[in-house]
Amino acid sequence: METYLDDQRELKLKICELFRSNPDLLPPSLEGLPKEEHRALVRRQLHALLDAGHNPLELFSKDLKGYFKTGEVLALVDLSLMVKSGVQYSLWGGSVLNLGTERHRR
């Protein structure tokens, strides 16, 4: 029954566990966090996501539902992370995937 209610549950749990097991990737408090420190944190968060094998661009091209569920979890971690991931992978990556030539996709 759980799978019927949320067929992306396993993916979401893996991403949640990545951030639970690395508290240094969680924002301490966005109030008072200098802009450059927050940007550096988001870069570390995105790198950790990729290093753990969660490639949003691959999901965007092969599993759109998984891609949006990943964004849902990233929004729970840090809204800036979700927005920056969306711009990088949906806006830029989607443009290359949908409008680029084979050379661009490589």
C-alpha cells in the first residue's frame, strides 16, 4: 500500500538520509547567514547530492517524476537549494536536453 501512495518513497528516503547523516550540509539558520556563506553551503549541498549518486539532470531526462520528488525533498532541506537546483537542471539542463544538438548534450 505504501508504494501505491508514494512510489518515489525510496528515492526521497535516500536523499533525506544523505542530509540527516551530514548535518554540516544543513543550514544552521538562514537569518544572519551571510550571502556568500549561504551560496557556499548550497554548492556543498549540490556536490554532496551528486557525489551520493543523485544526478538531477539524469532524473530530468529519464524519470521526471523522480526529478520533481527530489526537488520536493531539497525544498525541505533548504529552499535556496531547491531553487538553484531547479535553475541548473530544469532551466539550463532542460534547455540543452530539449533544444541542444547531440554535441551540446555530450
